[in-house]
Amino acid sequence: MELNIGEKIRDVIAEHAKLAVGIEEITPSSDLYAAGMTSHASVNVMLALEDAFDVEFPEEMLTKATFSSVQSIADGLSEIGRG
């Protein structure tokens, strides 16, 4: 995971996920739902990620697992980039 992508993802999460903990406590593998992200907030995160990275998540990627951690989001973005 490239640092700049990871940092950009973390910035989006910090702004839109409404976590119960500070973003500084989130590791690449931290479960964002366990950290307080709701399904509604995950939609906001997805939309913000689409804007930030100028991509559109395909329907098959619109799952809880895709948005469950910084690493899973980075993996999803990487997959879209290869598509």
C-alpha cells in the first residue's frame, strides 16, 4: 500500500466515518465498523473515496468487507485501478 494512498484514505475516513476513536488509533487492518463506523457513514466514506480518487466502485464491490479497513479499501482501489 502506497503511503500517499493510505494517508488519503485515512483523511477520508477521519472526515466521513464518524468513528468512536481517533484516526491515530486506526491501523491499516483495524475494523472500521468495530471502531464505530455505521453503514450510513460507510456510504459517505464510499462517496468521498470516489471523489478523492476519481473512481467509481463497481456494484460487486459495494460490500461491508470492501470498506471494513484501510487495507481493504486500498485493495479495492487497487483492483479498480487494474480494471
